[in-house]
Amino acid sequence: MRVGRSALNGAPKMIAALGLGLVLTLTACGANSSGGSSGGSAGGSAAPSSGGVKVGVILPETDTSARWEGFDKPMLDKAMRAAGLDPDIQNAQGDEQKFSTLADGMISSGVKVLVIASISSDGGDAVAAKAKAQGIPVIDYDRLNLGGTSDYYVSFDNEKVGALQGQGLAQALQGKQGAQVIQIEGAPTDNNATLFYNGQQSVLKPMYDGGQLKLVANQAIDKWDNQVGGQTFEQLLTGNGGKVDGVVAANDGLAGAIVTVLTKYGLNGQVAVTGQDATADGLQAILRGDQYMTVFKPIQEEADATAKLAAALAKGDTATADQTATQTVNDPKGNRQVKSVLLTPQLITKDNVKTVTDAGYVKASEICVQATQAACDAAGIK
């Protein structure tokens, strides 16, 4: 089975695709992860009130990425308290109704700013509209809600994330004329997916068109479901006679599911696989040679910028907020330019995994296990 997706409108479209340039416009929002908990702050229970200005933060889920609880939650909590805020940080656990209910509770409790990393643009838009109706400024965190009304947006340069994935795959397949590629993308409801895909295509489409690479199939995965991603990849792989040279996996969770399938067929280590989020599992896979690259996004920078914005907005100081959010992102659905902070991602291969451990996002003990110890020693990871 060869399937693709046209994703500018976010609606799944299954089409036959072997060697065709598909019009998918999605990808995945990824996640830096280091095994986090499923609730509370980094350690589990919520931190006590700091007595500062109350700010609400809603994170999207925990099933597909450990990032949200392992990094974003504790880093946002620390950054906001340092800025004199009292953050109420909750996770919607992938449930749109819970996302809305959490927002209602925060609005009723009198938060002065609402920060949302939404599950979908539609859900995020509805929440932002309710907050705005109460005069509460809203910051889109990590994911822009298309057609929404949020005042500001803080994220990484997500087209650059995708371009790094394309660059990594091209690098891994260099000199392999006609190498066959399968793309496994993220949720069509995640606007970052569109941006990641656009970035990937800026590198890969000319190579498909020129024959250096051959696109076998391209499929988006609803809800970033790793299990579904693995199953979909296996169907595409077997439908192509068990042949593949490279896989664009939108994040490390999907990459891990793909590596599991490749291992089943004795292909792990022979196929270049991309990723995103520099998770402990993804970095281990890179050190083993089962995954070629990932994208590291220093989430502390994202948390710090969000806290700075929230502190200004809580005081009604839009001038200071605008001095922080000096970039803009186009919202084509809403026909508007959104004031933004866009941070810089980094490409990580086996040669520079140490960058992530040196920055303290993943501990050496989390990635230097028996199967990777020699690689860790060679890379100077201790």
C-alpha cells in the first residue's frame, strides 16, 4: 500500500503514490524528551503558589512524546516563577474536551495570561476566543493556531526543523542515486506539521524531481500515534517489496516505531532514519546506528521567552512584549501576521550527540547503556 496526504486543509487524503511528488503539507511537532512523568511538575506534584501574578498554561498530551512533562512543564514553571508569576500548568492528555475544561477553569480562576500548546488549531482557537472575550491575552506555545486570535506565538523556526531533517536525510544518502524514501509525517491537525513538511520539501523535492532520490510514499499520522506510524510504515515497506533506503520520520517517537519495524526485517542500521526532539531514546538509536539524525530544540529558551512575554502581558505592557516578539509568522487561514519569537533548532548526528548532554537536556546515564557505551566513549560523553 502506498499512501500520501494532502494536508494544507488538514484533511487526510489517501492516494496512491510511488515515485510521485505528493502534496502533503504536514509534519510533526516534535518533542525534546527525557522520560517525564504524566502529571504534576517535573517531579510529579505541582509546586506551591509563589504569590505572583497567576498565569495558566495548558500542554497537549503525554502519549506520543515525553517532552511536555519532562521538559516544558518544569522549565516553564521555573522560568515563570523567576519572572514573578504564579503558573498553573496542566496537561490535557490528548483530550480536546479536557483541554477546553482546563481553560474554562483557568479563566474562571482569574489568570491574567493564558499560554496554550493546543491539540488542534480548532480546539486552540475556541479556547483563545473565550479567553479574549474575558480580556485575557493568549500566547500560542510551540504550535500556532491557524485562524485564531492569540496575541503572540513562541516556538522554534519549524520550517528550519524540517529543512534540517531533509538535510540530514540527503547527507545520509549522498552518492546513492535513486535511493528510495518513505516519509512518515505527523498529525494533520498540528500546524507545525505543515511547516516541517515545507522545510523538508525545500531540500528533498529538488532531489525527487532530479532523480537523485525516489519518493515511494508519504503518509501523515493522526494524533502522532507511534503505533499507527509503525504499522503504516510496515504496510508501505512491504508494499514496496521490502525495499527502502531512507525514512523521513517526523519525530523520535515515530522514528522509534519505524526502527522497530526495520529491526523485524533485518534492515535496522542499513536505512537512514530522521527524527526530531533529541529524546533519550532517539539519541540512543543514533549512537547504535539505527537512526541517523534528530533535531535538538533547546526548550529552556522557549520557556524563558514565554515567561518574559507572559510577565509583560500580565502587566498590560505590550511595548515590552513587542520588544521580545520581534518576528512575525503568517497565519494564512486568519489572514494575519502574528507577533512571534522563533528560536533556532540544531541538527544532531552521532558526531555531536554530546551537544545535547553538555546542555543538560539528557543525562549521559540515559543514553550510555551497554549497547551504546563504546559510541559514548568515542564521543566523549560521560
